[in-house]
Amino acid sequence: MVWKKRKYHGSNENYSLIKKLREEEKITEAFEIMLNTLSLEEIIGLKLELASKVFGGKAYGLPIWYSMKEIVQDAVLKYALSACRTKQEAARFLGISPRELRKLIRKYIVEDYFEK
């Protein structure tokens, strides 16, 4: 008798940054391949440089240094939810309590982000 392995789908099954961005036609597979060759530091620097072009190359007055913690936490939270099958698993992955995870999900409005 051959046992079939059941595929487990958790509550985070529909949370995928790649899927969301592809559906919005913001990224392609070719873009993902090129992006994968860059370090995280290069990606952040490039994004900041591109964003500053809107202001003529200067981004004075924007609290980038003090906002960085919030920006990184938002990104890591979205990644954890897309990489883990359940919120409980995501909390363990992040090293925080499920209660803290729920607070962060509300703070960063993560569920709305993935539903749009």
C-alpha cells in the first residue's frame, strides 16, 4: 500500500509577495533573476537612490535613518507570513509571541496588503 503524503495548507496559503507583485504586473521572472544577483544592501541603496530622483537627487527632511527600523520590520513581517504556513509558525520564525505577531499585523496592516 502506498501512502499519499497530504499537502498541508495553512492560513497563510494566500500570502505571497511574489504572487501579489506578479499579479499587479510590477515584477517578472526576469526581474526576479536580476534582483537575485544583488545583495540586500545594494537593493536598499538602489531603491533609495531611485526614490531620491523624484526630489531632484536630494531627499532632505525625510527621516530615512529613523524610519529604517519600521521599514525593515514591515518587510520582514510580510516575508515571514509568506514563507510560513500559519501565523503561529510565523511567530516562532520571528522569535516573538503570537500575541505580538497579531499586534504587528494590525500595526502594519499586513492582511489588507495581501488581499488587495
